Amino acid sequence: MSVPRTTLRRSLAAAAALPLLAVALTACGYGSEAEEDDTKTVSSGGKKLSADTVKIGYFPNLTHATALVGIQEGIIAKELGGTEVKASTFNAGPSEIEALNAGSIDIGFIGPSPSINGYTKSKGQNLRIIGGSASGGVKLVVNPDKIKTLDDLKGKRIATPQLGNTQDVAFLNWISEKGWKVDAQSGKGDVSVVRSDNKVTPDAYRSGSLDGAWVPEPTASKLVSEGAEVLLDESTLWPGNQFVITNIIVSQKFLAEHPDVVEAVLRGTVGTNKWINANPEEAKASANKALEKLTGKPLAAGILDPAWESIEITDDPLAATLDAQAEHAVKAGLLEKPDLAGIYDLKPLNKILKAAGQPEVADAGLGVK
């Protein structure tokens, strides 16, 4: 592992349902409405940086715990001095990309698929990935009465959140590696891949219309609360048990005009991740409190605890895994081969990590020249 990570784990990674399908930019499983959170305009006082305000977007999901905790605890604001933080929450990757393109946000926490789609659709002109935030939090959960081994999935009905989304691509790739055949578009084949919104999947499972699901948290833990069992944690399929689920992006325009602000935000995220790592229980409570403010309802302990435990916080964007996810989508026929050269600019983050005596992170050859 190349950077300090926190074995934090969290929920609502459902936000990770981010489409790798370039043609499905509008479909992310959580709608497309952006909701501005006016209560989150904060400043710690002191001298302003080069911008009066930095507009940060994120999801009300535990996979975005860096943003949830960093904003709530004032860790990010402290690094910005008199420059205000104006936070907005989103329920879908495409709407956050649209906000970034429109200048409604400057920096965002988002999953790999919308990052890829946004970058390629703009021909590499709109965003850069500047840091990591979270890894993991995706599981295959099944009806234990019908499925006892991985081979038992053949002939069963297994849900993914959406055609072409991150988990859908991962499951199709896993099926292919098993030597089984499934038509990616229809989901028909040796396994029936059922595209089901994460919000309705628990009800579908309860009704018996699904035999299992390859889904992010907290949907996986909700299914377990309905009697399902975890058969596979996707992290075990990746080198080092790590794969990107949330990273940090910035508008190229904002990065060019306000590099001091971008560095300050990154110092805040690195500091937040460090605090989360040192205080996991307190951080979990902080994240859940932030979720309650944003959604009106906290996560129950029986769902919060296992979901939090399955997500790892990291400064490393795990660039090689983003590249691999894109390759899986291409192999499945869901994405034309993208040109991801220049999607990363990790120089500001590595400057901060080096100053803190921490290992630098890699861009897998996809960094800006």
C-alpha cells in the first residue's frame, strides 16, 4: 500500500453505482438531481486564499466519508483560512459532472465511472483526478438456501444496480472469467443479470424475485439484514484487496486559476483521512451524524457497522484499478476504448504527502504531462 489508508469502512457506497457506460451518463441509480446544502457554507476565518469560495460537491454516502467528516469537523475549512467552503450534495455522478462543467462546483468526490465518462466526453478538457478517498465496499450477497458456492450462481437471478455501472461491469467481468456467457445488454445467459435500483433491491430480494446481488454498501448490509449472506467481497479480487470506489476531481480551470486553494483542500482531505484512521469510531459517528443532517435519517447500527467496516479510506486514487475498470467495460462491450492520458494530476497531493513524510502515490502512467 502506497499511502496511509484507514480501515474505515462505510456505507452508502451505493453512490458507487457509477456508470462506466459512456452512453449512460445520465443513469447512475440515484437520480440526477443536485441538492445544495446551504447549511454547509463555512469559513474558519483568517486570511483568504486566491478564491473567496471553493465549491465542493459530494454524495450523502459513507463512501464519501472524507467529505462528510472533513466538512462537518471543520478540518478542510481550517486549511482554507478565510476562503469559504460551500458544499453541495448530489445523488448521481452525472449530475455532479454537469455541475463541475457548469462551474457550480470546483472540486468533487465521485466514483471512477463518471470520472472516466466526464473526462472522455469532454475530450480530456474538463477535469483531473487529484486524489483518492475510498476503496472497497462492494459485495456479492446471496440467498443461502439457493446458493451455497460461487458455482451455484449459474442459472440464478443476480441483481446489479444498473446496466454499465461500476458493479455491473465488475460482475460481467467476473462471469466472463468463470467462462460463462451473458449478453451484456439484456443480461440474459448462464446467469440472469437483473438491473435493479439499489433502493428497491431489498424488496425484490424479500419477494423472492432475486437470488442475490452484486452491490455496494449499504445495500449489501441491508440484504444481509433480510437474511442474505455474503458470498464474496469484491476487494478479494483485486491486488492488495484495493480498488477505487471514490476519488477527488477538480475543474481544470479552477486548478489552473487557484492552485493554492486546491492544495489547501487536499491538505484538508489528507488530514481528515488521518483523523479518521486514528479515531475510527468517532469518525463513524461523525459521518452518520452528517448523513442524518443531509438525509433526515441516520443509518441503523446493524447496517452502519458492517458497511463502515467494509470500506477503506485512502489518499491513494488507486489509478491502476480505475484503468482496469475501464478495460473491463471495454471487454464487456459497454464502452469504447477511452483515452485516459492526463486524467490524473497528482503533483499537488504528492507535494503534500512528501512534506508529511508519507509515500507518494502513482498515476499508472495516466498523469498530465
